[in-house]
Amino acid sequence: QNIKTRVAHRITPGSAHRDKRNNLWVINLLDLLIRHNNKNHTRETLAWSKRRQGSAHRLAILLVWRNYMNGRREKVRSSPTPAMVKGLLDHRLTRTELLKERIFRTRCELPPRWAEYYDQRVETRAIERNRTHDLKLAY
């Protein structure tokens, strides 16, 4: 599989004001939300994730909250979620809807890398012995 992708490389100076006119606005906003919502991603903390697996799980929760539950405009109460704007949902996902039923891993497809994280097969290089818990009744 040989996929060619064109990338438009733009340079944004670090001294540029980080507002909506900045080319990096979207990623800067995501970085701010990650640091604000996940204590393990703040600059000076003792709560850092010991394993890549734990950090990835927290980011997956943030991904669901950000795209399916939280409106795009924080101050506008009826602001649509990104999933609503994209046409994936017609309403905000509630906690009850999110936790209503369990979706079994064997009944849905995941990208290969996501599957590694879901199955907890990702190793942390800094840990000498990456022990795994072999699930017997999970699937």
C-alpha cells in the first residue's frame, strides 16, 4: 500500500499571538484543553502518567467529551457539538446514552493502533518489564 500525501508546510513564529488568526489555533486550543482537563498533562505535576497506556485512555475520554458531549462554543448553551456539525449526531450525547450499553471490542472495528491501546498491548519503553493483564472474561 503506497499512499502519497501532499502537505502544505507553513511556518508560524512562536512569538505570534495565539488567537483565532494564528495558523496553529486549533492545535493550541486542543493543547490548552488537554492541560486543563487532564492533570497528568499540566506543566508541573506529580500526577504524570506512568504508562503511555494510561495517558492514551485519558485522551480517549477527552476525545469523546470534546466531540460528542461538549458544544463548540463554551459560552453558548445551545452550541452544537463537533459531531452535530459534521452530521454524525442530531443531539448532544448524554452520560446515560454513553454508558447505556457495552460495545464489545470483537463486534466493532478499530484502526490497528487504537486496537493496540484498547487491548492494552502498548509498551512503555521506560518500564523494564511491561506486565500485561491477560483478560479471560472481557471479550
